[in-house]
Amino acid sequence: MQTWHCIALIILSIGIYLYATYVKQVDHSTQISLNHLAEEISTEPSAEENPTSDDKQDSVWAEVEIMLQIASGNEDSLNFHVEIIDSKVLPQQLGEELEKSPLASSIIFAPFSKDSIHNDLLPNQLDILASLISLNPSSTNSVSIVCKGHSMQAAKILADAFMSVYKQIISKDHSENPAPPSLSLMYKELVEIEEQIKELKISLQEEMKNSPSESIENMAIRSEIMQLDEEIKQKRHFLIQIEKILSSQKNPMELLDIPPIRDFGKIAPTASILTQLKEMLSKTDLNDFTREEVIKNIEANSQSLEQQVLAAVESLKGETSSLLEDKKALQQTIYSNISNSELALAKSPKVLSLQNLKEIHAQKKREYEDDQLIWISSKSSYSLYLTAR
């Protein structure tokens, strides 16, 4: 097998069975727009070729103004938009957008190139983008965004990119991943409190499992949990075996002796074919053509086997994660079956902690939902347009 070291990167995360994926997609039309704008601008006559009254501005920054306006609402409604523009997310996505258009990027960052500043260390492009964009509140329902450039061409490109990226950010906004930083923070706090509540419930039901008043239903559920524990223990054992083989730099083929790896997909037949091919290659009576074909087949089967083993490890981790979630769900069910009177009789300080957390969660949830309503109204009624200055 080839490049087995890449498997080690997956094994490092064995203890983490849940992961979140986040995929950034850039609107293709934006790239075309930026390229088109940059190409048009690059063909325009320069100030040196066509001197005009604008020559006076050659030594100062050119500016293009964008107006962001909401149809109705109060200052809080507009503040959510201001938060997004002031956040680090916007320059980051602007940077990614401009990377798709080298011509547009070169025009905007021209004054900050090595040749311009005579310095081996280039400034951070994200910091540059942030410094080229400024906000000027105009009224309770509008704000002016000024995009600067070393030339009017550069300022126009930046303004065009800003408007496109901002619309993308708003289009991807949803309740579980709100664009305004303050709402995002509130949501994360809610999730953290919910996790604390879950853990406390699980801990409480564990403390009360020996209670003489425990129902038959809960006892049956605990029996299911015990079975899950056995399955989880076995799968963790396999994961530990995988980690030991890789960390000790043993022959990766030893992974095929681990049942869930060996029995996954077509690993067993692929490994068998690979072994036969290697035996053929060891023979000295092979002609050059046959030897070359055998080598090609060894490479192809090695790559296939490697990918299947990677998939088997991921599958094993996923199964373990699923079992852990099933266990948590059953523990939550047991807690739900415990009556309030039983909880009241429990002498654990966790009962009071749980009640306090529930009250905090309820309060924060109300605040989050109220702000969400304001934001939903604001983001559905905003307009973004260039102004004539």
C-alpha cells in the first residue's frame, strides 16, 4: 500500500467522533463580474495619456460610495448590518473573492506591492482591505460605505466586489449560523447552555439509578444502555488497535487483521489480489511487458486498498459516534421519565444547578428570538446601491 501516513492524520482525531463541516462556496458569477470589470478598467486610458482636471486627485485616494438602506426599522435593525461590515468575515471573503481574479487583485493591491513599498515584508492583505473600507452612518435607516483605491479604477473594483460579497453573506445567513456577530455569539451561548443541561440531566439520572422507586421502564432502558456500552467498548478497542499500529510504524498490512477493517467493502478481495500480484512480480521469468502491466495493477490496487481502508476507519468512527449519540438519547429518556417529585427529593446540588441553567436558557432564548425577528425584518428589506458623488 502507498502513502499510509495519511491515515495517521485521521487516527489523530479518533477521540473526536463528531465533527462539523463547513464549506465555503464562491458565486461564479461574481468572479466573472470582477474579471470583466477589471479587464474593462485595464483598457481605459490612463491619466497620463488623457490629462484632465482629475489630475489634481492623482496624489490622493479615490473614493466610491455605496449606500446600504433598510426600508423600515430602528437603529438596532441597521446595527446588525454595521456589525457584519465591521467584522472580520467580510474582508476574509473579499480576499477569497479577489483571489479568483488576479487582475482585479493586482489593481487594488498595486500600491502595496514589494516594488511600491521597497520592503520584503508585504502588509497583510486582509488588514489592507479592512482599511480601504469605511462606514459613515447617514441616518437611522441608512449607512454609507466608502471604498477607497489608489485610483478610481481600483475603488470601483473594490466597491463591486464588496457589494457582491455582502449579498452572498446575507444569502447564506440562517438561524443556526447568523451573519451578525452579536447574534452568532448569542446562538453559541445557547448551544453551550443546552449542552450543559444535557450533561447535568445525564449525571442526575446516573445518580438516581439505584433509587428503589425507579420505574420498570427506566430499568429496561438501562439494560439497553449496558448493551450499547459493550458495543462502544469493542469499537473503541478496534480504534485503539489501529492507533497503535500506525503510531508504532508497524506494517500497515496489519490493519487488515482488525475485523471491521478486514470485513469492510471489498478490502479482503482487493488485498488478496494485491498479494497475488506481488508474488507474480517476484518471479524472474516475466517479460518486460508483463512486468510493466503487473506494476501498474499493483499501483492501482494499492491505491484502491488505501482508500477503502481510510473509508473503513471513517465508518468505524461514525458507528462509534452513532452509538454514543444513541446512549445519550436513552439517558435523556430516563431523565424525562423521572418525576418532579423524585427530583425534589434528590439531595444532589445538581438539581438546583439544572433549574438555574434552564431559567438562564429560557431568558437567553427569548432575547435571541426577539433579536432574530428584528434581523429577519432588516435583512429582507435592505438595498445596496452605488451613489453619485
